[in-house]
Amino acid sequence: MQTGSRPTKVLTARGAATRQRIVDAATEEFAQHGIAGARVERIVAAARTNKAQLYDYFGNKDGLFDAIFRDSLERIVEVVPIDSSDLPDWAVRLYDEYVEQPSLIRLATWTRLERRPEGHLVEDVDRLDDRKLAFIADGQAAGTICAGDPFDIMAMVISMSMAWSPVSTVYAATSAEPTTVHDARRELLRDCVRRAVMTG
């Protein structure tokens, strides 16, 4: 992410609604076209607002992308918490979220392609891994998760959960597919993660 975030602006109810429309429109625009390919004109048209308001809320197009991407990272942590279940179930819940919200993984992919081609996807200050890594370390200490760098184990489980995601090089799943198909993938994913990283 770019450095130097804008101060939080106090919004009226109408202003908050406008800001949310911008976020919703921009999320779709960035997910579809990437950072370089996204167009502010399309975003403000879809949000039924104007460039002046977009710039007032977010500074510029990069600032808008930063805000949206940060929101997407926070959403995946909140919607799919790791500490309420074991790693196989966490992987399945990630699979479900990627199917239901494909923009989340597309935003991460554009970030990798256009901003950070190597290393961590975001700067250390913006990483939200602490809870996940602590959960894995606790499982290792308890003898239920295999030995290894907790970050590497987390990365492997996330990658397995993305096998059918919009960034798959083999097959991208959609929510329109039959429930039986998704159930079979969930069971396979759960079993593979259990075999790969669980010891207890």
C-alpha cells in the first residue's frame, strides 16, 4: 500500500452513503480492470457522484484503491476468523468466501501484479497475520499442527483454499454451480488440509 493515509473525515449520513457508493463501484472497477486500468470516470458514474467528491474522500485513485484493499483484508479476517475452528474448516470457509466474494481475491491479485511482485503482499505495518500465526503456533505447541514456520503453514493452507478461486490456473468456481459440486470440493479440501498440516 502507498504510505501516508488521509485523516479520517467525519461524514454526514448522506456523505457516508455517497462514500459507500464510491467504494462499491470502485471495488468492482478495480477487481475487473486492475489499478492502472481502472477509470475514475466509470467509478463516479456508477456511484452517481463526481470526481470532486471522490478526491475529497480518498485523495486520488491510488488512495481509493488503498482504502478498498485495506477494507478487503479486514473483511476476510472478520468474516473468516481462524480462531473459532481448526485449519481444515478455516480453509473451507475461505473457499466459500472466495466463491461468494471473488472481488477479494482479484484485488489481491492486481496488487501482486502491479505493486508488489515479490515478498509480502502488503507492507509489514498493514499485515493482519498476528492472530492467524498465533493460532498456528498454539496448535504446534499443543501437538495438533505439524512443525514448520507458522507463516509458511498459513500460506500453504490459504493457497489450498484458493485452488478453485478466480485466480486459479486450472478452474475458477462460481456460486452458480450446484451445491453438490461445492460440497464435494469442501470435503476434499478439508481432508487434504487435515492430511497436510494436522497431526492430532
